[in-house]
Amino acid sequence: MALGCFADEKPPRGVCGFIDWRLNGMISREIKRGRISGAFEEKIVIPFAGRISSEILLLFGLGRVAEVNYDRIYNAAYTVAEAVDKMEMDGFALELFGVGRGGLVTANIVEALITGIFDFLAADIQKLERMKTCLVAPTAKLDNIALGIKQFKNHVNDKGAVDIGELESILTGGGIT
């Protein structure tokens, strides 16, 4: 599981905050000790975190909340996909970096995340076919996530490599049920 960690959010918020709570404040303690800073592109790997259904927890530094933008989210997603690939893993879950912060639009965050992941994986078609990615987000954001996926599909030159068939009813206005 890959989580974004902001340098100026103490304790962490969002999914990272929830995971911190599940780990009895372990992330907060490491921030307080100075072992986790949240500086942009900082990568912290926590193996076998316990109390969560994930073999590895990857914390990715996003810098200060005021500095978050779509380019930074794209770069973070690209770097996370690269790190997961270097760990020789075939999949990962990823939170929506920056949702509810800095006035960013959820659909555009989703598009930036997926584009960053796709751009890394598209360099090697075997990686693109092998890697499975799951977005972790609140149910209330699902319509906006679907819109972000549709934006990605409309803007990407994927030559048919990206199949969003299972989401078609949502993307064509069927909505989330």
C-alpha cells in the first residue's frame, strides 16, 4: 500500500492518518522522532506493518500541503510505480494523494495519478500487462474517480492497451450504486 505523507501534517490525515491509527500511532511516532519528514520524494518502506492487510507500507513524501499540485501528484505516482516495480511486486494499492487539500479537484487528481502510473509502466508492455493497481478512496468520491478515469482514457495515447470496460456503465452516466 502506498500512502502520501505531507511534511506539514502532524499527525497525518486522510488514509495515511487512518493507517497511522490502525498501527497505534506508529507513523506519528516516527514523524516525531524525525525518521519520517514528508519531504517531497522521500520514500519510507515499512515491511509487515501488522493490523493492516498489506505486506509492505510505502510512505511517499509529498512536501508541504501548500505545494501540492497535479504535476507533483503525477511525479509521485510515477515514482511510486517505479519503486513498486523495483521491489518486484505485481501490484499495489494507492491512496488519492492530496484529496481534500489545496483546492485540488478529485477527478484531476485521479487523472494525474493514473497518468503517472501509466507513463512509467507503458515503457515496458509486459509491466503494463502484469501490474495491478487499486485506488483507495472514500465511497463518496467514486463518481469523481470515475470522471478522472474517463478523463485519463480520453487523453491517453494507449493504442488500446487500457481496458476500462468494467467501468463503462459508470462512465457513461450509469452512476455508482
